[in-house]
Amino acid sequence: MSDEKTEKAAEWTDLCALGDVPANGGGKFVGLKTAALAVFRLDAEKLQVLDDTCPHAGGSLASGYVSQGVVYCPWHAWPFKICSGECPDNPSIKVKVYPVRVVDGRVQAQV
Ligand code: FES
């Protein structure tokens, strides 16, 4: 007998086409009924999905400035490591990071 929680955690949600994610380090905003997400491409093979909403005051991280694996919120420049969601200035501040995969050219995440 399977655990219902485990099955739910294994569900993948279609977010966008891989080609919709900027190759230059910029973010792609994806709005779902249950979440606002930011998809980033760290390199050709490596994607990362974070909560889009900045915990400071709600800026959209998908439209932030990206440099050296860090996205800077467009409103007041709080930084977040794209790989972990941590704020390097204060590791107790963090945005959620979701498991991501690409299937047949579509980006999917466990949200
Ligand atoms: S809303 Fe993101 S730094 Fe202020």
C-alpha cells in the first residue's frame, strides 16, 4: 500500500517550454494557481525553480538581475543564491527551491 503523501510529492507540474527560459541567466516567471515561480537556467543543462516572491516585500525574482549564480531582487536588491534559495547576506532568509526536470523539452517541477 502506498503512502498518499509520497505519491503527491512525486507529482510533476508542467511549467513551460525549455526554450522559454532565457539562456543568458535571466528568469522566467510562471504563475500557477497555487504558486508564483521563477525558473532560471544556470547553464545549458541545469535549471532551477524558486519561489518568485521576494520575502522582503514581494518583488518578482524572475525579473531580477542575475550575476554569478545569484539573483538580485528588482525592488531593493536583496540577493538569493539560485542553487539554494538562501540569502548570502543572511542565511536565515530563504526562498523555497523546488525539484525540477526537463521531459521532452518541457520544464516540470514538484510544486
Ligand atoms: S522586495 Fe525584494 S528586496 Fe525588497
